[in-house]
Amino acid sequence: MLIKEYRVTLPLTVEEYQVAQLYSVAEASKNETGGGEGIEVLKNEPFDDHPLLGGKYRKGQYTYKIYHLASKVPAFIRLLAPKGSLEVHEEAWNAYPYCKTVISVHELPPEKLKHREIVHIDIANDPVASADFKPEEDPTKFKSEKTGRGPLVGQWMDKVNPVMTCYKLVTVEFKWFGLQTRIENFIQKSERRLFTNFHRQVFCWMDRWHGLTMEDIRAIEDKTKEELDQQRNVGEVRGMKAEAE
């Protein structure tokens, strides 16, 4: 088992991050979908109660997604994985600012907490792969016209106002003798890359999401679901035609 706690500091308020995160998830999902793969949203609906949340955080938004990932994993995993196993099912109960999922729960028992590794992510100064870099999504160059925030340079975390830190706890347990360490390290490396790139987008897309309401976000999510279904289905149809020919 490999446990890492990622800490991402952002020049946002906690209230702003709720809209920023949901908007960016919807937009980023479209970039990762097509050719029969990507993200499938099965449910996105309010919930009134969940035992993991308790107290005043019982109400929120429930999502159930399937990630179709066959082309996203290394070749050695595709060769070993049984058919259908490269689909990740995710259930999440988001009672902002807390979120519980079936694969990660932040309230770890003490014996697991002491084994976690804390990883600080700097969206401006941490290196990103050349394949991931986009000039328009570079926090060291972006300046928000709506808020005047940015660019993020030097020791920006000590200077910005507002500021918040997002905590992402990832617990990976892959029970396959001979491959456990390799797969767990691959997944954690992928998670760090995901969190870094995603939060660079959250900041650099500020002028797109700033000022949106939760009603606006729900409308965007509904439209995104339709677009994701269309993108996946187009890819599947093309693939079937190619096989027939």
C-alpha cells in the first residue's frame, strides 16, 4: 500500500474553489474523451444523507463515473489486464469542502496516517512534461483580467491574498505479486501529474469560471455529459466501421 497526501496551494478563496474545481473538471473531461474512451458520467445528482460524512456535511452532490482508460496506461499493463478491467468506477459524495469517494478516505486511522508521504505541489514552479505544457496554461505568465491575480512568480505563496490549500489524499493498494510496487508507483506518479496539470488549469481558466453560480455549473455539467457521450460514441462507431472493412 502506498499513501501520499498532496497539498496544492492556490490564490483562491475556499468558496471560489468550489466553482473553479467543478468548472475545470467539466472542461478537462472533454479534453480526455474521444475514440470510444474517456469519461462516462452515469449519475450527477443531489444526496441528502451519507454515513461517511455525518453531521452538517450530510448533504451534497453524488456522482458516479466510469473512466475508460485502455489507451491511457502503459503497454505492459494492457497486456496483463483482463478485458474490461481498464475501466475505473468512481463514486463520490461531494459535500463541499469535504469529498468522500469509494477509493480514498481522508480520515485514516493513526497507523496509516503515520505512513503517508506529504507532497507539496507548486503549480507555478514545479516542472511539467513538455507534452503537458501549454503557454496559455502557464501560471507564471497568466494574469486575470477579472481579479487582477497573477502571474505567479518566485515565492508567490507567501505574497498572494487570498490563499488556500487543497488536500488530496491518495491511497493505492494493488494486490498482484511481482507487480505491486511498480503499479502503485505508476499510479501515484500519475496522480501527481494530474493534480499539477489540473490546478494549473484551474488558475489559468479563472476568467472563464469567476462569477459563475452553482446553477451555471450544473447547467455546464449537464451539457458536458451530452458532449462526452457524443465524443465516445463517435469513436466507437468509427472503430466498428474500421473493423468491418
